[in-house]
Amino acid sequence: MKILIIGSKGFIGSHCIKYFGVEHHQVFGADIIPDKQKNYTFLEKDNTNFEQLFIKNKYDVCINASGSANVAFSFQNPYTDFNLNVANVSKILDAIYKYNKECKFINFSSAAVYGNPEYLPIDENHPLKPISPYGLHKLQSEKLLYEYSKFFGLKTISLRVFSAFGEGLKKQLFWDLYQKSLNKHDIDLFGTGKETRDFIYIKDLVRAIEIIINKADFTGEAVNIANGFEYSIKEVVKSFFELFNPEIKINFTGKNKKGDPINWKSDISKLKALAYKPKYTINDGLKNYVKWLKELK
């Protein structure tokens, strides 16, 4: 297959490039970072022209791993977050519609579309009540994919990713722990530690994407991407520092971050129905992530 990955220099995008390249597909990358590597297109950051990607090549699959994935940023810069997570998705869809209608389009949505859950585990039929501009923008992008599938016949699917982590991720919980622990032995964290998340290691995530490509319907639907296990922040922080630096002491401030939900656990029945099974435990992922962190020093 010919696979285009937009946002190929980012966390998920770079892992997709590596994984699908090893799987012997013809892989193309595109991002806003200049690079002279083969099958790569440099994109202008402002008023990005996505049509150029589909004019010069025809693809079997396009994975959009671009955009912003930062709740706090969406409160500080709602217009920019909208452009990155909604307007650019609209432009990509329009380019596919004009030049490459048979291309399967995968866009990364987020569990943030659910907001604070009314029940656990969260299935895809759960009410959609985002509590941040980021979550609302991801929901708007989902509606765009549904629109282009229903009215224009494009093959689209939204992936509601829960808490993805792994080598190369330089933001969110585990990166924050690493950064704070470089100069301190006592660090403060938001919340009580009882908040929960459903983590998925990056190597499981890219396997899930492959299964989606091969088996999903691509009719504008949304699918939860997670492993279906609920972990408290307190226990994963403890596991992280047992591997990275057992001498670190943690203090939870009890203050919640604006826009962050309290509890998450995903119902992944829809993904499992496509024959997905988690391969990596959270500890497997943390060991690899800590190994990568230590190599940064």
C-alpha cells in the first residue's frame, strides 16, 4: 500500500513512519519541519497547502497525525487550536475529495470528546460533552469526517485515542515527571492521585491503526483506541519512578487542571471486534520509555 502520514515528524506520526515502513509499505511523510529525505514533503506552517500532496501522488491510506494535542494550549490559543484540529482537517478532506477519492482517511480524535464520563467504561455511544476547546475541536473534526463520508462518499474514520505514551513523547504526564525530577527530589503534581486514565503504549497504538486500515468500515464512524484498563495516576507515577529514580518523593496538590477529566476507562469492544488484542502492558511501555529517557542524558 501507499500510505501518506501527515505530521510525520510528531510522536505518533514518526512511529507510523517506522512501523509501516518496516511492514514494507510505500510510506510518504509530510510535516512543517524541513527535511530532504525521500518521499517527504515540507509543508508551510501557515495557510498550509495540502492539495500538493494529492496532486503529485495517489495514496491508498492517509493518516493525519498533525494538529495540537494540548488541552491547556487550547484555552490559551483557541483560534490556533481550531485551525490545527478543525480547519486543517477540512482542507485535507477537501484535497482528498478533489484528487484522491479512493484514499482511506484516518484522523486522530481524542477521548476528550467525552468530557467527564457519565459511566465507565466509556463506549462510543457515550454522550459527547467536551470540557475544553481541544475536546470540542476534536468533536468538530469528527463531524467533518462523517460529513465527507455521508455526503461525498469518502472513506473516513476517527480514532478516539485515550492516553497514548512511549518513546519520543515530549509532553504529558511521564515527560512532565521526567522534567520535574531533573533538578528536584520532591515534586508537586496536580490532583489527588486518585484520578484515572486508560493508557496505551505507542507500539500497540500503531498495531491498532494497521488493524483499522485492514478491517474497519470507513463510513465516518469513531472508534476508541485504548487498552481497556483503568490506572490511577498515583500508581503509574509510582511505577515510573521505581524505574527512573526511586528516591523521588511525590506530593499531590489536590488542585485539578482546567479541562482535565477525573476518570477514564475505555470500552474497546468495537476495536476488539476487529481482532485487536493488547500486546504490551503499561510496565512494558514504561520500561522502554524510561530507557529512552536515560539515553537522552
